[in-house]
Amino acid sequence: MALIVQKYGGTSVGSVERIEAVADRILKCHQDGHQLIVVVSAMSGETNRLIGLARALTSQPSPRELDVLVSTGEQVSMALLTMALHSRGIDALSLKGSQVAITTDSVTVKHASRALMIVAFVPSWIKEKSSLWLDFKALIRTGR
């Protein structure tokens, strides 16, 4: 079968019920024999909440630190979705882009889609897993 890359935005994973619905869709693809790479956003409203916290501390947050902060929203979503898949018997694994050596140029939250475009270039050992969850964080080529 095929290696399929799916992306679910914040509204799609915005509640436990919606995460369950996404897990059911993924289960169907898995049962059809496909390998999956799934990219999830933070739950609806979470990114704005985190940016609001940063702006409460400083009017000019560091772009790097803002990315670190915002990525925590994606980490919550991917962990919850992976748990939902485990409960359905799927051997899923949640990983950040940096954990699978996905690299890009200097990407900040404003340009997250550039990192998403390279998500299909994953090491072969990853493809052996039934499912994989990545947030948009990637290491820039300078290693930072």
C-alpha cells in the first residue's frame, strides 16, 4: 500500500471528541494497510493562548523562544492522538521533527508550512512504525 501524509489542524484536534474522530479516520487508513505520517497542530485556540502568555511578558519575544513555546501545543496534540491510537491497538509513535533528523533553514512559527513540506523525507526505520506524529519543529541546518 501507500505511505500517506495527513495534516490535522487545530479545529480537527480541538477537543477529546475530535481527537477520537481523527483517530478513527487514521484507524481506517491503517486497517487498509497504509503507512502513515500524521502532522498535527495545537488544539484550537492553544497557539493564541501561548502567544498571549509570551506577549504578557514582553512585547518582542524572541522568535526562537516563541517557536519553542508554541511547539508545546503541538506536543500535547500529538501525545493525546497517539494515546487514542494506542487504545485502538495501533502501534503509534509521537516524535518531533528534530527527533527524526528533519532539518530546514531558519524556520519560525510564521513559516511553519515550509517545515511541513519536508516531512516525507524521513529515515527508513521510521516507516516501519504503523503511525508517526510530528510537529512542525525542525532543526535548522546550523544545528540550532
